[in-house]
Amino acid sequence: MGLTRTEIFTEEQNRLSALLKAMAHPARIAILQQIISAKSCICGDLVEELGLAQATISQHLKELKVAAIIQGTIEGVRVCYCINPETWTLLQEQFAAFMNAYQPEVKCC
């Protein structure tokens, strides 16, 4: 049996790709920006802040949570979300290393 597409790449390449894919929607970026700017857990203000339907927000939150970019805690009938610091640090380190690997050449193309 042949290798699957992801098996030919390193664990780091697959992980960074999965994290970036989970973030690759403007609504998810907006959600992350709202959580970051709140500097605390966010519990339900996203619908008002972003102007998206609750179902849409919930789907995007689910994608971010599955990727472990955010984490949620149950408070009564609501789920509150915050940045998962471990994943965020990993994302920062891996993306920075990827971006910093390129050093422009004086003469190129």
C-alpha cells in the first residue's frame, strides 16, 4: 500500500499545516482577534461583535477547538473560550521558524 499524502511530510509540517488550515478563514481570524483583545475568556459576545449568525460562530469555534487553538470551559449553560497557550506558543514558534527561513537573495528571478 502506498503512502498517504501526509505520511511523506514531517510531523512538524503536518502540524503547522493543520493549524494554519484551521485559521484559514476570515471569521476565524476575527474570532481569534476578539478573544485576544478581550484578554480573558469570551462567552457569547461574538455574535454581537462580528455580526454573524450564532450557528456560523459555533461552527468556526468548533474548528478552532478541534485544532486546539482555543479551549473552552463550561460556565452554566454557556461555553466560554480562550486561547490555548500551549498551541498558540507552538504556532508562533513553528510559523516564525518557517517565515524566518527565507533570506532574500540580492539577485533572484
